[in-house]
Amino acid sequence: MDRSHFIDDLQSRIGQLFSTVSPLGKESPLRALLQQSLSQWELVSREDFEIHQQVLLRTREKLSALEKRVAELEARQKNPN
């Protein structure tokens, strides 16, 4: 869920809780407050999180392979046959 959709959904739910208050428009003070608060949290979308998670996994796999290769080369250098 992107940030804008999240804010709209949250605003709608809060609006339902306070049904005596007039409907909240796109420029409501509550929406501005929510956007300001959320921008300080440095949130990322689920899609971005999953992409970065996959990149990290591939990076770890490559690092592991490189560590293994370095160990093999060091062993070969210590024991040249």
C-alpha cells in the first residue's frame, strides 16, 4: 500500500469514528498532520522492502561464494603443489 493510499484509508477511518465532524477533504488539517508525521518515519512500501530484501539475499550469496573462493586461493598459496 503506498503512502497516499494509506493516508486516505486512515483518514477515512478516523472520519468514520468522528462522524459528527464534517467530511475530511484532500486539504484537511488531519491529512496534513498525518503526512507530516509519516514523512518523519522514513517508511517504504512493501514492494520496495521486498526488492531490497531480495537484493540483500543475492549480495549475501555472492559474498559467501567470494569468501569461499578466497579461502581456496589462500589454501592453495600456503600449500602449492
